[in-house]
Amino acid sequence: MLKADCVDGARMTTPDLDGEERATVEEITAMLPHFEKSRGNLIPILQCIQESHSYLATVAIEMVAEHLCISPSEVYGVATFYNQFRLHPPGKHQFKVCLGTACHVAGGDIILENFERKLGIKDGETTPDREYSIERVACVGCCALAPVAVVDDTVEGHIQPSRVEGIFVQFQVEREREEREKTGRESGE
Ligand code: FES
């Protein structure tokens, strides 16, 4: 049964949202009326939001809770229970570390720890500059190469901690080159 104080679209006028949040709010406000206010629609709604936004922002969780007249913590509980949902925006570079059985046995957890330590974030998180994100995944289908990590779209087999360091050096070099090119374009060289 619906609570009497359920409100639709109330956040449309919230003044302290940044541009990205405002766009998210507007899209979700337009989307939610397509879903009946039924608790059974929680997962389909979350899937729909994730499909269009790549992750579930805090404001999205609050809006879904409001629409279904349930608490944000209940929505959050469901979103964290299922691996398919992300609570952080994906980074420009995404590291997926396999912790399926073969990779776990071969030291996949050590590789994950190396990525986490290097970036100062945990599994499922994204660096504040949105450059990198890390997530653990189940078997990616190349167990003979265990331990395995997928860096963007590239499979890194038999990955060792020293290779983790090498990957960051590569990205750093690439970033510096892009910055030099950008500076060159801006100065008309
Ligand atoms: S367990 Fe990692 S690729 Fe299969």
C-alpha cells in the first residue's frame, strides 16, 4: 500500500545539484512514471537507470525510493546485493580483476590488492578524478592464463604485481603525451 506522502518529481527544483546530477534527475523523473509503484519493479527500475547512466548515483537511489515509497536504505541494500549494479561511475580506465577459482588460487587477490593500493580505492570504487575504477569479476573464461586481469578491453594473463606497476607507468606516459598535445593545440603549435 502506498504512503500518503509519496511525491513524484519533487527533486526537479532542488537548487544545489551540479550539472550532471541535474541531468540525471531530469532523466529519471521522466522515466519513473513508466513504472508502476510496485516493490516488484525495484530491480527493473535500477537496471533501466544503470543502462542509461552506467551506475546508480545517490540521487537516483533516493528518487527510486521515493517513487516506490520505500526507504533509500532498502534500495541501497538491493543495489549492493546484486553484482550487476555499480554505485560509482566507471573510470576512464577500468581494471577488472578475476577472482574466479583458478585466478583466486593463483593469487588474484594479491593482484587486486596491488591495484587497490596503487589507486587508494577499493574494489567497486572509482578515483575522484574518474580516471580509474577497479572491480572484481568472476571467471572471464581464460583460466589457463590465471591470474587474469582485464585492463579496459585487454586481457592480461599471468599478471604479476610488477606488471600492475608497468600498466600505470604506461597510462602515465599516455596521459603526459595527451597533455602535451593538448597544450600544443591550444598554443597553436
Ligand atoms: S577463474 Fe579467472 S579466468 Fe577463469
